Amino acid sequence: MAEQQTTHFGFTDVPVDKKQRMVADVFDSVAVKYDLMNDLMSGGIHRLWKRFTIEKSGVRKGNKVLDLAGGTGDLAALFSPIVADSGQVTLADINDSMLKVGRDRLIDRGLINNIQFAQVNAEALPFESNHFDCITIAFGLRNVTDKQKALKSMYRVLKPGGRLLVLEFSKPTNELLNQAYDNYSFKLLPKIGKLVTGDEDSYRYLAESIRMHPDQETLKSMFEKADFEDCEYHNLTGGIVALHRGFKY
């Protein structure tokens, strides 16, 4: 009898075919207060990280942009006026609860003329090859079961000359900062989650998922394995977050 394949869900090993549902349960739980928690967890700095991502994207008028794991629409809202009416932004997420929150937010802001919505799995993107000028995924790759497969799928749907930007929590470059970050993530963050959302376990998982995510150099090598070129990363806030970028030529 073949041994069942497992993957990590935070610090716990779970069957590969169960992780997607378990991650979905986490985001179903936190969707409504996701933005508020982001502001509380980062002191609002996540907005600066996202603006830096926009600056490094090279996106311009008329471009087609795919924002994967786009959740509540922060990046899509920033891309929309840049690509203008001649361009298009696709806000995509695997989680229906997050996608609904994002859609409602963007509708309320009047930003749907050039934004479309899609519920997709990053490992098997349902778009034609060579379609997008830019793909972004902010704080979502660590929740993907098969990250390498997802990177290959993103590569396929990018146009030649297109680029992928992954904004994700990473490995702090200073050991003292790393220790302080660990204390914050495992002792304080779940308590904030419980206080604000009534859900301590989901935020404990989020902290664990950050620690299980590949570090800067490992993720860069995964980009290269997926055939991206000119791969680089920028450490932000001492490496707590890193922005990786790679090109398809």
C-alpha cells in the first residue's frame, strides 16, 4: 500500500489533499477582519510594503495584471488607476470568503471598471499562456500546498517580458530581531487574533506558516527552477518581509 503523502500545515504534518481545505477554513474565519488585523499586526507598515511592490512591478497603462491571493484587494486597488481603462486587473483568490470581501470593498470604492474577479488555484491557473504582463502575490504563497508547481503555473501565463513579484514574510537578517519577532509571533499575535476576531488558532497557524516558508535564498532558487530569469529579492523591515522578483524572457 502506497504511503500517503503529507505536507505541513503550520508545524503539523497533514495529508496533502487535506491542506487546501484547512487553509480555506482559516481564511473563512478571518476574512471579515483581515484588513484590521493586518494593520494591527504590522502597525500599518504592510501598506508601505505593498506600495514598494507596485513601484517594482513596472506596470503601466494598458497592462494586464494578475493579483493572486489578492484577498481584500489592496494591490488591485493600487493597480487599477495605473493600468487605466485600456488595461485590466484580475483579482484572484482560492478562497471565496476573501474574494467576496475584496469585491465588496472595490465596488464600494468604485474601482470595478477595469477589475475582474476569479476564484482560482495558483497551482493550476485557468488562463491562457502568455497572457499577463505582471503577476503579484502578496502574503499568499506560503499557504500554497505545492509552491513550485504554482510558480511554474505563473510562469506559463506570463507574457515574454512579463514579471512575477512575490511579497512574503521571510527570515530576519539580524538574530536579535529574529528572536523579538519570534516572541511577538507566537506569544502576542495569537492573543491579538483572539481579542479582535475571536480566533486564536488561525493566527497561531499564520505565525507557524511564516516559519515554514522558504527563506530568501531558497525562494530565489525556486524562482530559477521555474525558469524565471534576473531573479532578485529586496529585504524589507530587516528581512521580516522580502519582495522577490523574476522575469520571463
